[in-house]
Amino acid sequence: MAKEKHKDDKNFSVAVSWKCAEVKLLLVSLFCICSLITLFELFPSTSSFLSCFSAVDSPPSHPVDLSSSSSSSSSPSLPQIVHPLRAERLGNDSVVKRSFNPVGSAAYLFIQMGAYRGGANNFVAVGLASKPLHVFAKPRFECEWIPHGGGKDSAPIFASGYKILPDWGYGRVYTVVVVNCTFPSAVGLDGSGGRLVIHATTGGGGDREVTTAESFVAVEEAAGSVDESTFSEPPKYEYLYCGSPLYGDLSPQRVREWMAYHARFFGVSKSHFVIHDAGGVHPEVMAVLRPWAEKGMVTLQDIREQERFDGYYHNQFLVVNDCLHRYKFMAKWIFFFDIDEFLYLPPKTSLDSVVSSLAGYSQFTIEQMPMSSKLCQSSASGKTPRMWGMEKLVYRDVKRGVRRDRKYAIQPRSAFATGVHMSQNVAGRSTHKTEGRIRYFHYHGTIADRREPCREFVNATALTYDGTPYVLDDTLRRVAGAVKRFEQKMIGSRLSRTRQ
């Protein structure tokens, strides 16, 4: 019995060993197969590999018919057009001729935001275009005016389009392009109407062997729709505000304060505000703007679609240029600044007197007073929920040797294009020596912060915080009471429950 048991144990050991050997063989086989698959993917395709050993040019590769693939039934949205690829080939001199196969498309040639008349014989189109195209190539624009009707005076008129790139190279995938079309004589003023067609070409950009040309109707004027007196009559407003794109989760209370302050600053009957919504005018901000819009002081434009196109800072340069030309003949002065910035005039002066003293200039810039967005006085502790931002943020940055951004105002009829901090395309003189006449207080970062802005409470007239020197400056706090009374007079208490 012991001998038989020993024999059975031996047979069992042999069986186990044999099974282990089978498992090892299986694992080794799988490893080899996976290794071959990986190496095969690293090698060139079979046709390319074989072409290196053939003196005969390889035939072009045939496109794969996606419509017959098994995935077509489950993915009906797949495109059915397949671009054939040019294969590599070996020339008679044994040089491998490589192929470059473009798929898809590059950035758009032109994306129009707006186009407007600039006078009797002038039009302007404002849009985006491929930045590499305008940096490395020479794209061209040609303007064509086509009158309506079929009389002898209905022949098209042509003019070269003069392009301006006003964003100082800040563009990303897209740069801002202002196309100026100036015809040799007046067009479309006979009451017949017509349309402006712009012909755009790539000018050797992108694919140098292909010159892409596109034509589009930039302006369509109905018969009798143009009043020539518009270009010379006094503007409707003395002052117009062109706002930069508003985006993010903005503080309704900060917007409320800014709107009430500047409605009083510019004057209800003399001014108008153009607000551009790039996603920042959520319902609570809309509730703040609505009372002023109902009074005819605010125009809100939804520009959220511009986010599709990758330009600088929510396409800020595009927006201000569109606003300039859209309202060119509606305002004597257009102001460009942001809603975390508050314009200020010295006591016993008025905006009318200041701009009158600067009437000889087409443009003037405004000095910045940077304010802390964190420091508040100890005396305000416990009271801040009831205080406006200009009442509690009273410490000004006085660091020396720092270049501060300036904002500006412009006489729009003298401008061909504009920027964020000033225009470099203006006819006439500009001045930057406005210290003592007008300035602006900048509360950077407060508009996008919906929390209580006071982070630190201090009891000092001068201090250094995080390496930056500050001094107490309660200039705007002294006018806060007048602004609150003005808001109450104009729209009542309907915004009294506005939150941060």
C-alpha cells in the first residue's frame, strides 16, 4: 500500500509539473505575440517599407471607404468624404520623395463682427483673421461697391482695402483686422442703395501653392436708407462708454456701484453706455443693469459667440474696435475703460470743462490710481456689509518706478482704429498730460470677487503690505453719499437688496 501511495504521489507531481510547463509556454507565447504587434506598429507601413526596395514608383494609395465599415451603421454622423493620400515614392536618383497630406482646414480667412459706413465714400469692416496669415504672409482685401438697379450708373466701383492690425501683436490664433474701404467718390448716396462686397485673398500664406480667395457681402443698404447729413450733424451724445467684454461670475454689487457712479459722472441726458456680455451678465448682474436700460442709458450686446474664436482676452481689441465704428457718429467723445475703474474729477470742475480744455486733441489718456482690493480701515470693521466698495477700500498703492496702464477718451470721427489703452490710428494730436484734470481709481480684482473685499483691517495712514507701500486715500469715499442719493433719485430703492 505504501509503495502504491508513493507511486500515486509521483504521478501527481509529474502532472502538476506538466501543467505548469503548459502555463509557462502559454505566457511566453502571449508575450512574444504582443511584442511583435508593438514592433510592427513602430515600423513604416508595408507599402512604404517595400517602396524602399523598389526602383518603380509606388502607385497612389487608395482611400478607405468608411461607408462600408462596420462602424458606419453605429456612427451615421461620420463624414463620408475621404481625402486620398499621396504616397511616398522613390525617384530614379534613389531619393525618397516624401508627401505632405493636409487634412481639415486652418484658421478662417476673415470673421466679420461688424461693418459700418465711415462717411460718404468710406466703409469699415471689423473682424478677426488668422494671425499667422497676417504675420507671415501678405493677405489682401479689395472692396467693391455694387449699386442696386440696372441703370447706367449701376456699374460696380472698386477700391483697395487698407488693413489695420490694432491689437499690437497680442492676438492668439486670431488677430484683429480693421479693413478700411475708401472709394474715390461718394457711393450709395443717390437713394438707390447697394452692397459692399469685400474680396479677401490669403496672399501666399498657409499653403504657398494655393491662393485662397473669398468674397462676402459686408454691408447691404436698402434704397433710401442712407442720410448723408448723419456724417456732419452734431452727435446725439456728448459721451459714450464702450465697455470691454464682461465675463465670469461678476459681483452684482460692484456693477451696481460702478453704474450709479458713472451715470452721475457723465450725466443722464448726455451719455450712453454700451455693455458687451461675454458671459458675465448673469441674471443678478442683469437685474442691476435693467433699471438703467429702461431709462435708455444702457445698450447690452450679447457677444458670447466670440468665445468660439481664440483671440486675446475674450477678443477685447475686436470688441472696442467694433464699438468705435458702430457709434462713430453718435458721440462727441467715446471713453474706454473697465468696470473696476472709476473716473474722477477734482472738486469744482466738470467733465464738460475738462473736455473743452482738451478739444484741440483727438485723444487724451487718463492717469491710474491703483487701489488695494484687500485693505480696509479698522473703523469699518463690522460695518462693511452695509458699505459700498468705494467707501471701504481706501488704501492707494504708491510704489514708485512702476509703469501704470492708462485709459483714454477719443473723438471717434478722428479715429480709424483703436486699442485697449490708447489708439495708434488717429488723425490729430494726442496728449498724456492730463494729471490734475482727470484720473481713474482702479480696484483691480474686485469686480470678479463675490466675497466681502476687506481681508485686512488696519489703523494707519501709511503702511507697507506684502512689500507694497500704501497711503490712505478716501477720495471716492467722500463722494459715495452723493452717488447713493443720485441712485435713489433715479431708480428708487429697487437695488437696495443687491448682494456681493
